[in-house]
Amino acid sequence: MTDDVAPTNSNNSSPSFDELKTSLLKKYDLEDRYFVAKRKYRILMDSVTPYRQQRWLAFFLLFLVFVGRIYSTEAFAFVCYCVLIVYLKNLMLYLQPCDSYLAELEIAVENDFVLPTRENDEFKPFERKKPEMEVWKSLMRTTLTGILCTFFSILDFDFNAFVLVGYFLFVAVVLFRAKMKHMQYFKYSPFDLGKKVQYAGEAS
């Protein structure tokens, strides 16, 4: 008498090789698409970097679209406030020297001398905490996000617009006053365009 073999349950069986292969291919396909998209974005940013005026013109037009959305809806005061705060933060980072440059400024102040900025000295260019291109990309992303937020009524928080405007102006004044004191103390200017090149035949 032979023993009966219990039937196997196909529903509880482990995934087959083909199923595992398909899932892995889908995973790597998504990673490849992300890598390709990231590479294309980097190439696009590198291609538009030299066109500074055109880039900021595009930002200005996008900002007008954002202002138009705020004006037409007569709402989203808090969204507008958040966008302006990001603008202000990026401006402060653009005017702020990078850590290495600030360290040299601190050493210069301690030893009572200024970094060379005249033509007769070795010129030391101003190194920013956040470069111009990074500021532009951040402002473009922020503005696009702000425009997108204006299409969702759930993001229209009930805030007094005049209170937000007053608070923003207060924060802006405080930050700019602190920045001016910082510039005077460390004796630097973020608006220095660099050393002027003198050609032969020009008066010294």
C-alpha cells in the first residue's frame, strides 16, 4: 500500500524566477530613467548657465505669472509670504561670503589689515556663500512651486495679509541692517565686480 502524496498549494509557492527577473528589471528600469532624467537636467542647466540675462528675464516673467495668480484669486497670502521668505533667504546667501573667504576676513580683522582689492595688489575676488546660478535655480523652483500651490484651495490658509506683509518687511529690515553691519565690520563688499583690466596705452 502506497502513501498518498499531499497535493501542493500553488498559491503559497515562492515566486518563480521569471517573476523575480521581471520585478528586478522594473526596479532597474526606474533607476535608469531617473539617472537619465537627472543627467538631462544637468546638461540643460549647463547649457543655460552662460545666458544670465535671458535666465533672469525668464524668472521675471515667471514671477509675473505668480503675481497674476495671487492677484486674480485674491487669496493665498501665506503662500506668497513663504515664497518671499525664500527669496529673501537666497538674497542673504548670495550677499554672504563663503566660509573660507569669511575665515580670511576674520584673520584680516584680527591682524588689522584688509584683503587686497586694489590693482597694485594681488586681487582676491569675492566668493559667495551661494553662487548666482544656484540662486536662480532656487528662485525658479520656488516660484513654480508657488504657482502650483495657487491651484489648491486647501493651501489658502486664513491669514491677515497686512500682518504678513508687515512681518516680512520687519524681517527684511532686520536682516539687511545686520548684513550692513557685517560688511562694515569685516570691510568687504559683495557688489565688487573685480579688478579692472588695464590695457597698454591706457592712463594709470
